[in-house]
Amino acid sequence: MRTVGANPCQMYPYPTDWKEFDPDGLLAAVEICDEVRVKTLIQANLSDLNKKNEEGFTALHRAVLRNSFNPVKWLVKAKAKIDLADEYGWTALDFAVGLERRDIGEFLAKKGARTRYQEYPD
């Protein structure tokens, strides 16, 4: 059970073998909440901002899941695609809404992000 207010980075430690699927380290840096490394990689243009892992998550998805607002802002400012979906069709905004990350959700919505439900109106 998740504790309210708990730091997701401490609750779900990142595996030590991250380099096998994330050689440039952006996904790993987001995952372990290493904001210095995230910002450095983005500013130096050393990573594919839209690279997906085996589950279809991008760094933006992971930042939302980790409730890391600064990396979300930096990724969006650096022109990461905000409407990419994971393997189940979930966008970063879907995760923000589903996990009640209101500040992140409002930010993404203001930047034009869409949910998977907006694509299929009734």
C-alpha cells in the first residue's frame, strides 16, 4: 500500500542493471529522481527525449509516475512529445490524472496534452 506523501523514488528503487536498456541514462535518471543528471542530459541534448522502454514509457511518463514536476517541465520545454502513449495507450496526462498529480496534469493540459479518451469521443 502506498503511503500518502511518500517519495516514490524511495519506495520503488531502480534496478542496478538499467544500462542494459537505457545506455544514455535519461530514463534511469528520471527513475531515480536524479534531477541534476536529468537537467544535464536534456540541456546537453545527449538523449532521445522520446525513447521508449520495453513498456512503452518515455522519460515524460516516468517523470509523471515519479511525481517529479521539474523533469516534466524540462522535458516539455525541450520539446519532448507530450502525447506519446505507452503499450496500453496511456499518455503522460492519463497518468497524471489517474494518479491525482494535479499540478502536473494542469501543466500538461495547458501545454496541449491530450488523454487517450479525447481521441475517441462518444
